[in-house]
Amino acid sequence: MFKQQYEYYCQLIEEYLDQLPWDQSLICKSMNYSLKAGGKRIRPVLALACIEVVGGQPLDFVKEAAALELIHTYSLIHDDLPALDNDDFRRGQPSNHKMFGEATAILTGDALLTYAFELLAQPSLAPPEKQLRVIRETAQAAGWQGMVGGQVLDTLSQEQNYSLIDIENIHRKKTGALLVASARLGAILGGGTEDQIEKISDYAALIGLAFQIKDDILDISSEQAILGKPVGSDLKQGKKTYVSVLGLSKAEKHLEDTIAAAKRCLADFSDSAEFLSSLADYIAQRNT
């Protein structure tokens, strides 16, 4: 059941991305190169699932969910740049800057980010006050209070003696902020109560941490052919990770505890949150 529902949500997103008015310009080719390179689509899937959990209709807000994937893809393009993570591969193919050059990659990220907010600002089935709230919260999650701020802290991690609390602060921003914004987007647009929105936010914050813990584990335990990007890059750059701070076995236990805590946040939703509970397991068990 989980797999079929996940695939259904992904199909909605792919169909929407396919019908965007792309042209044959270099910038559109570059945007599509990274946007359509695969990926798990976790952020838009989470948004659509949260719409449904609070009683809304996912089909009403596919555009808004798809905008989250544009923001995520922009962040990956910029993360891979030589000035940041300096990774040559992403999702099993050359990184955007290896295909199109650094200048085009930077501008492609800029284009995806701004296009996402163009989509979020287009006429919506949501009341204007909810649409504005979603735009504001998504902007905060993507900016200096969220992803960008977390990325800055991450670039400094090799120079600092970071503790577990410091690592989690980085990833609540770098990875977690957009996941929380995705869940909140769904709960707000789907008509959730403030209590439901907050419980879903707590769940999303925890799966955001779990996602990064798993990423750090895969970075030392997987293979490039499976992961789709170089392994051991964090170690080579001297970055502090869950594994470098805790060790592999304790990082795995921390992942298990974080997933359990995320599921406890869903208790009040009963059977309607079965997909979200399974999504937490999927994040912990993934191999890419």
C-alpha cells in the first residue's frame, strides 16, 4: 500500500513538471537536466501526504508541492559546486556544473528557486491568507534562517569542534527546514487545525534529522554505483557528521530512536497517518 501511494504521489509531481512551459534555451535544458534526473521526490510527496492526512485533496495542490522539488533541486546544484561540497556526480550522472559549467549551474539554481516562488504565487485553490502563509514559511525555510543558514554552518564544520547538538542545529536548518516547510505547506493548504499543523511539524523535524543521519551513514557505508554520488566526500573534507561525532553504531541507534520519536508525533492521527509512519521507515531503510 505504501509503495503504491508513494508512486501515485510521484506520478502527480512528474506529470506536473512535464507540462511546465519549458523552451529550448540553455537555462531550461540545464534546469531540466537536474530536475528530471530522478530523485525520491520526498518533499513534494510529504506535502501531498500531509494534505491528505488533514482531510484535504492532494490533486488541488500539486503545483505547490512541485514547487518544493524545484527548491530542493536548486539546493543540490549549489551544494555540488566546487566552492561547497565539490561533488562531480549527483543521482548517478555528472553534476550540473560538470555538464554546463559553474556559471550556468549557479544561474540554474537561481532560476529554479525563483521559479518555485512564481509557482507558489500563482492563483491557488487555497484562501489568500493561507497561500501567503505558505509562501512566507517556505521562503524562511529556504533562506538564511533555514537551508542557506545551515549550509553556511556546514561549510564551517571542518574548522570547529562540533558536538551532537551543533550537528543537529546544522541539519535542522540545512536538511530539516525544507522538510518541515513541506509538511506545513500540506497541512496548511489541506485545512489542518493549528494543533494538527504543529504535530505534523514536529514529525517532519524528526524525519529531517533522520534523513541526514541516514545520509551520513550511507556516505561511509554505501558505494557510488548505488548511491549515485561519491561516497566518503564528507570524510575527505573533514566535515563533522553524525558518524564522525557518534561513531557508526551509535549513529545507527540514534537513527532508530529518531524514527521512533517521529512516529509518536502521529499518535493523534490514528490510521490516517499510516503513510507518514511508513515514510519514516522508508527514510531509515533507504539505500540511496
